[in-house]
Amino acid sequence: MNKLHKILASLTLVSFIASPIWADDDKNKSAPVEPVKTYEVEKSGTFGGTKLRYKAIAGETHLKNDKGEETAAIFSVTYLRTDVKNNAERPVFFIFNGGPGSASLWLHLGVYGPMRVAVPSDAEDDGAAPFRLVDNELSILDVADMVFIDPVGTGYSRAIGKGEGKDFWGIENDAKSIAEFIRLWLVKNKRWNSPKYLSGESYGTTRAAALLDQLQGSWADIAVNGVVFISSILDFQTARYQPGNDTPYISYLPTMAATAWYHGKVNKDGKTLESFLDEVRAFTLGEYASALVQGNRLSDADFNATAEKVAAYTGLKLQYVKNANLRVNNMRFMKELLRDEGFVTGRLDSRYKGRDYEGTGDTFDGDPSGYGIDAAYTAGINHYLQTELGVDIERKYEVLSGVPGRHWSEPRKRGYSEGYPNVAPHVGEAMRENKDFRAMLASGYYDLATPFFASENTFNANGIDTDRVTFTYYESGHMMYVHEPSLEKLVKDIRDFIKGN
């Protein structure tokens, strides 16, 4: 399994595979300050049924410290529609991915950009080049301008001058740097009065919530109209399988059930997927959560009854569920569900199936939904930047690096007594302090990285007004846009969100 596959397997959990120390040191060091590089092209296309002209601007923005010294060069790609008389009040989307060492190529070439990578929609492996890069008529460029941002350590972005990579690698420092980039972009493009939206995927949703605090708080007063959270993780307690924390077992069970449904391991009994999952949600919040909380106080009869239901909903063998003390983690589930058939399921998208070197292990060798798409997107972004936008930078475009994650820091305002990172309260605060702020939460049913039920539970707490949250679901996984019907539905939902529907 190569390095990229390992990193994909740990996406969003800020937990990366180790690499040589010299590699970390080299990427943490700052580069010399060089002149800002900018590449600009004029293009046209048809998006949302509207033929239009637009400008694509790829290039760097230098961040500076309080002394006016350069500290970072942030690489971004901006798309501006040019055939409108007045775009001052036209919405602008600031878009980024997660990791936290991931560049923005996934949302860029998967959902929003004027071109997209076309991978098999039926959860088949992407194979080898040549891959298909096609016009993306679903792009929202007809209704909004877009800025794709690569944080320091991703894409071509890096620390320069007086900065070091670790100065930007952490929940708070990362958000501060992206907030400053957004401020500079608004100044340069004279767009202070434009409606402003954020869209992040995976750890990018964590970044988006932290950004709300940086943009709207402390008298920064850059009010945000809305955020599109794609495959969200805001409260990390929901995804940390650690002794004494039963929250992940509650978070992941409905996605395990959806996965078992997809692979034909449960009795569908004339139900729809939605009605089946409603039943699983009720069981998870009620009987299952109660059983976990009771621990040793749970009677043998109740233990056995709960185990039978968990096995029935997840497609796992009853004895396996009992041996796990009702607590099956997501990695073991992916190895166990199809073990007898010689397959493992994907983590980012559990529709995918793969084969391991041997079948007796606890977890898979590699995520089939990671190596099933990564080559196409890596080739796609490098080809697109070079041939379509004219970018001639020779250094490596960091698609998904483990280095930022290994240096990632979490603010500890209460010392040892503070638990798991949770940025969800920033969303509630943003709503209380901005009457126009709304959120859209897009979740894939087959996402075993950031499960939909964890997101539901997070957004139904933390002071968030769910009347101002649009919940949308897709019959695919973490990157729901690799499934053509889900991509079409996702873009329609985003367009409706922009319109306020």
C-alpha cells in the first residue's frame, strides 16, 4: 500500500502514517521569498444551462506578520464571471478540502469547478491514465464566483520568509491564515459587499466552523451568509475510538447498517433505505445507547437482545457482535462484513469493494474507495493546472500530505481538563450573531469516515438552530460526487441553498 493510500485511510481523523523525520523537517522549513506568481486566462462555457464568459486566475497570495514580513504563500484558483455588468453583489464561494493536509482538488474537480474528473459511478476502480477530464455543466459558476484555497502544506502553498509550516498547522492557526487570505482577496477584488459563502469537505468542515469564529468574531466583522458542510466532522468525540468513549459506536452504527443494506446483508423486508435507516436511528438512540451506557449493569437478557439487533442491522455474525461487547469499530466492520466473500469494504465510500493480501486481519490493507479514485484526481489536477490554466510551477503539487497532520495542534484553553476538539459551538454562535447565516449539511449514507448520524447528533446540539440547517443525504460516500446521481442531486441542493429554498 503506497503512502497516499495510507493517508486516505486516515482522512479527517488528523491521524497520519509516519514518514522519515527529514521529510517533516524539510516541509516545515520556510522557502525564500520570491515574486508572486499569477496565471490568468479568459474562458467561456455553459453552466446551469447558461452560456457565459469567465476569468480563471491561478496564483499566490503572500501573507505577512505584524512586522510586514512575508510568512506564507497561499496558492488559490479564482473563477470570476466577466459577462455581467455589476458583480459587486454576486455571491462568492470560498472552497477548501480537509485532511487537514489535503489540497482543494477534490471539490475543485469533483463538484464546483468548470471542469471535473469523471470516474466510474458504480464504485469501480479508476485504473490508470488516460483519465477523463470533462466540462462540468453542473458548476455553479452561473450563479456564484468561486475561490479554491490550498492551505499551507497543501497544493503549491508553503511557508516562506519568516514563517514555518508549523506556524499554520493547527485548528486556530489554520483558520487565522485562511481568514487573512479571504480578507486580502476581498480587498484585491473589491468584493466586501458580496454575499459570502464557505464550503468545506471533511476536515474542511472543521476549518469552516473555526473560520466562522475568525471571520465574524473579535470585531473582524466579515459576516458569512452560509456554509455548505460536505461530509462534516465538527465534534471529534464522535469519531475517536478510545476506551471509555462510546460515542463513536453510536455515531457509526447507522452507516454500518446502510453498508450492510447496500451489500445485501440485511433483510430489507419491503422497506426503503430511508425507512430502514429511520428504524436504525431509533434503535441506536434508544435501546443501543442505553445498553452502552449501562455497561456491566446490563442484564444478560438485555445484552443478548441488543446483540441480536446489532447483528441483524449490521449484517455481522451474532457471535462476532457479542465478542466485541456490542462495540464494533468502523475499521473492523469494513474487514468483517464481506470477509467470507474475500472482500473488504471502503472507508470513504463503503460501496467500494477490494481484496487484501490475506483475509485474517482486523483491518484492510488499503481503502478501496481511496485507491479507487486517487490516481484520476492527481493526474486531473496536474494536467488541468498546466494545460488549461498555464501554471508552470515545477515543485510537487501536494495532493494529500501527512506532514501538516503530524504537526497539527489543538488549542487547549482549559489545560488537561479539555477533551476532544469541538468547533460546532462556533456554528451556533454564528447563527445567534448573524440573523442571515444558514448552513447546509451534505452527508453520504455510505461514508464510514464521517458518518451522517454523527453529523446529525452534532448539529442537533451545540446551540445550533436546526431550523436554519438544510440536511441533505446521498446514496454514496464521503466524496458523494463520484456517484453521478448523487453529484447531480448535490449540485441541485447547493443551488437551492444559495437561492434560500
